[in-house]
Amino acid sequence: MSTQEPNEAAPAPVPADATAPPGADALADQARTENRVDASRRRRDMPDNLWMQCTDCGKLIYRPRVQEKLYVCPDCNFHFEISGPERIAMILDPGSFQEHFAGLSPLDPLEFVAQKPYRDRLLATQKRTGLKDACILGTAQMGSIPVVFGVSDSRFLRGSMGSVVGEKICRGIELAGELGQPFIFVSGSGGGARMDEGILSLMQMAKTSAALAEYDRQGGFFVSILTNPTMGGAMASFAALGDVIMAEPKALIGFAGPNVIRQTIKSEIPEGFQTSEFLLEHGFIDMIVNREDLRTMTIRLIKYFVGDCPEARSLGQGRKRVFREWLASTQVDAAGATRSQPSNGGSAGVGARNS
């Protein structure tokens, strides 16, 4: 029961801001506005894309850490695709690269049209990448040793081999023969032969293989470095013809893709089929080398072939045989140490490929 007397008036409600000083609402609004501005400024100052997802293990990884490791996943060691200029900066002596044949540019002799005209695709890709085609080639130095160096860039139509790419590779091989220098090529051709150019693209397979055969007769030394992915006509020609074939870990390497092969043979394929690890185990490549060790390992091999092996120097063209015997019986790590191969013929990463 209420204790209020019948004639007693109820107390008047007290305003919420009765005790607030004059102008308090305005000050509170100003503070809230400043907080929103500060939060917005902090969001703008925070760099975008600090995190990325690994396409192999699926983990969320810190992008600056990946860049620090030369675009390699710090958790699973998956090697991401990188551009031709980035590859040049990583593997060659600083400032030593001089591009050759930069004026070559592809045409559209077939006036090919798929979903889009080939000519339009070329122009759009050239504008986006700043490249005229998928191959960069020139002279450089590795460990102060002069070399002819080339790289295919997967940003340009998946690094596919058309008439210009094949011509550049042939000219590079011929230049290496004329200069008496090793030829180093890094393949990243996920597109294989560029079918927009039809038979003109397919003939580059025979053309580059013939150039390498002549280079081999001259006693030249070709190091083929396979990256993810190296497929199709590139892998069916020059990329598989190195005196030494190296590959980055977990790279997809082959001719037709796994799904095409599975559908063709109507059967399952082995686990890890067409990976660099599978190919090493079956003797198709010589070694798997982490990206951070590629430069050191390549220099090591070149030095042995061109300068550190007196037996090879005295044999002229016979040094290829000496080198293959050394590679087959010796295990080389990226630091330059050598160890004898196991007596049972097993391989831990070097010298597994059948001669």
C-alpha cells in the first residue's frame, strides 16, 4: 500500500541533464565526432592486404613475411609465382642484366578469335604487364661469371610460347654459343604452346630443340630451371633438355594437366603425379632447390662446369661427359658442400635424372 497522503503531490521528475553544465551536449558531440575521425584516420593509415591465404596449405599468412622469404609460404614451403623482373633481381648479380631482342613483338597472322580476338588480348596484356611478350632475355653475370639468361613471365598469357617467345629463346641460345657462355633459362609456362598462333606456335618446339642440339654440339652448358607451373609445349621441348634440370618445390610440371590425363586413361593417377617431387623420384629432374638457394646452386654448377674442373677444361666437348659423371656421383648442397651419393644409388635431391 502506498504511504503517500491523498492530497500530497507526486515529486516532479528530474531532467537527465539537470546537473550537466551548460554546453555539455555540444562538447560530448564534438568528442564523439573526433573519435570517429581518429578511428577513420587509423583505418586509412593501416596498410591493406597485410594477410593472404596460401593456395597450397590454405593457411592465412602474413604477407610481409612471405615477401621476406621471396614469396614462399613460411608454413608449407609452397613457392608462389613471381614475375620475370622479380626473378631477374633475385638470381642475377645486381645491375648486370642487359636485355636483348626487346623489340620483338607478336603479330596475329591467323586473325584468331576465341572469346576475344587474340589481337585485343595481346594489347590488353601488354598494357597491364609492360611486356611485349612472355619472355625476357639478355646477358648478365652470376657470381661474376658471364651468362645468357632468360625467363618466361606467367603474367603474360600464362607464359605461353608463341612465335616471339620461341624466337627469343633461339636467339639467346645462339648468342650463348657465339659468346661461349652458359645459357640459363627459368621456365614458368603454364600455358604451354600458344594455340592462338596455331602451327606457328607448335613449330617453336622443334625450333628451340634444334637450337639446343647445335648449342650442345658446340659444348655449351644449359641449366633449365622449372617453376610452378611448367607445362605443355615448353616442357615438351626446351625446358626438358637442360644439361642440369632444377625445379622449385611442389611445382606442377608436365605436358597435359592431371585432369586431362585422368579422363584420357579413365583411371586414377598416382598421388603427387606431375609434381617436382614425383619427377625427382622417377629420375626426370636432377634436383629440387628452394628459391632462396637457386642463385647459389646455379653459380656452383656453372663454376664447376666452366672453371673449377681441370679435367673438364682439358677435354673440350668431352667435359659434358665428365660433368654428368660428377653430377651422378656427387650430391651438392646450396652452400657448395659436396657429398658422395649413397652406394645403393638412392638420391636425396641431386643426380637422380637418367643420362
